Amino acid sequence: MKRYYTPHWRPQTNNLRNRRKRRVRKTLCILLLSILVILILVGSMLFMPIGKKRAKGYAYITKSTTTEEVAAQLEEEVSLSSKWIFSRYAQLIGLQKHLRPGRYAVRGGMSYYRLLKKLAYEGQDPVTIVFSSVRTQEQLVEKLTAPLALSAEELQSLLSDPAFCASKGFDTNTIRCIFLPNSFQVYWNISAKDLVEKFYNYYQSFWNDQRKKLAQSENLTPIEISIIASIVEEESNKTNEYSRIAGLYINRLQKGMLLQADPTVKYAVGDFTIKRITSKHTAIDSPYNTYKVKGLPPGPIRFPQEKTLDAVLHYVKHPYLYMCAKSDLSGYHDFATSYTQHLTNAYRYQAKLDTIGIKSDNKQ
């Protein structure tokens, strides 16, 4: 019977394989550790502040804005700590495809992760627009459009469009009535029509059934109340006189008298710095000159506050038909039922103006 030799496993071969396995494991561990370190570094960069901790600003994005332009804005607004980090992550998530027009509030203390999430997936931040003590439509348009992407020309053009104004129940003069001074939140890229709609809806809510009934009880419309309120507010800065002044003008309207309101003359002349109305001013041809044109002017001469509108709606019923600024220059008025009494008050006031160097051409 033939015998076969079975070779034994050589120890050195076994040791060699073990060494190879250890090298592979070591290499894998180093590789995994390196990847882990890289991930930690990448993650730490993703969650590091984007700029100066207390810095605040805005990123303004239009349809054509690029991520590079956004980075430039961030450098300007919050001193972006690394344009490279922002660009790499923006490229990684495809930020350019996700950018949507709007105004986005940014803070230097926010992380790159928070910033990218906000720009890519969250909505823009609203703009708060506030206006008060505004007289002309040009001033209003400038105040409303200053913080918005909307141009003054766009809004002015819309408010000057007879067809658009008529669609809201106004004309190009009375459309100003819808703009009630208050605080409103809108988006930076709002359109002219949507902005006007915002004010129109608020105007509608202000003129509830109760206020409409008060106006109707005096045979006045909301538009007429707004025009009277604008005159009242220009006449005095003493709010506790508003209801009495309103009553005087309503008395004159009901009797078919000329309003002879000095503020309307200033509006017609276009000079609100006039301290003394003279016959030179009252001679001007203008639908806003209530010394020549009977009834209310065609539109408000300023944008009255809501409290002034309510003062007119709750006007004081009295017999007064004339008023004149007090000679003590307190800002209050002397009221009169007769023209003779009014002349006495007027002469006293004019004499006071003469003593302080404000000249007249003897207009009563």
C-alpha cells in the first residue's frame, strides 16, 4: 500500500498572513479615522458663525441674483467669515436653484447651516412700513417704496390710473383716502397692486357699519369724512380741538358757505411753510382753494390719523361758523357765531403777527 505525505502548515506563512490582516485593519482604521476627522471638521465649519456675532443685516434676492452676489451682500452686511465655505456648501446643496426673490434677515451669529436652510427652504422676512405726518401723494409714495423693491414710479403710475382707481370706487384724487397711517407688514418684493390692496383692505375694515352709519347720519360719505379730517388735522395740532373744528366746517357745508380753510390754500399753493395767508394766496385758481370754490376740495390735503377721522365722526354740534387762531399763539382757536365777532378775533390775531414781524396785506 502506497503512503502519501501530508505537508504541515508552515508557521511563517501563517504569521505573514496575520501581519497582512493587521496592516489592512490598521489602514482601514486610519482611513475611517481620517474620514471621521474630515466629517467633524466639515460639520464644525457648517455650524460655525457666518460672521460677526452681533451683526445684523439683510440679503436681497431677485430673480437674477447669483450665490456669488449673495456672498458679496453677506460680506457687506455681517462680515462673512468665509466666502469659500459659503460657496462650497451652496454648490453642494444646489442653492442657486432654490433661491427665491425676497428680503432675508441674517445675523452674524447664525450658522452656515441655518443660513443655507433659510435661503433655500424658508420664506422671506416681512418689511414693516410706517408713515405719519404725510401731506402729499408724492411724499406718501416715497415713504412707502423706500424700503421696498417697488419703484416710486410704479406706485405713482398706478395711483394716477383713472381706471384702476375707479375699480376701487375712487378717482385719482380720492384714492388717497385709503391710506390710513399705521404700521403694516408686507414683503419686500410686493407689487404695486398688492400694496394698494393691502391698504384698501384695511380701509374697508376701518369703515365698519358703525362708522358708516355715523357718516350717513350727517349725509356724509367716508370719503367726505376723510377730506374734512385732513383739513382739521392741518388746522391744528391740538387734538382736543378736532371735534369742535370739524363741527365748524360741517356747519359751513350744511349752510352752503365757502369753507375758507387756510390749509387748503397752502395745499393749492404748494407751500406749507406759509405762516400768514394773504389775498395773494386766496386768489389762486385751484379746485383746492376753498376761498373760491364752494364745498369740499376734490381730495384730502393730507393723510389723516384714524383718531382724527373718529373726531370728525363724533364732532361737537355747536353754532360756530368762524374761527381764528388765538392771539396768544398757543395753537388754539377763538370761535365765533357772527362775522363781526370773528373780525374782532382776527384783528387781534393779526396785530400779534405784526408785532413779531409776520406781515400781511390786510386780508381778513
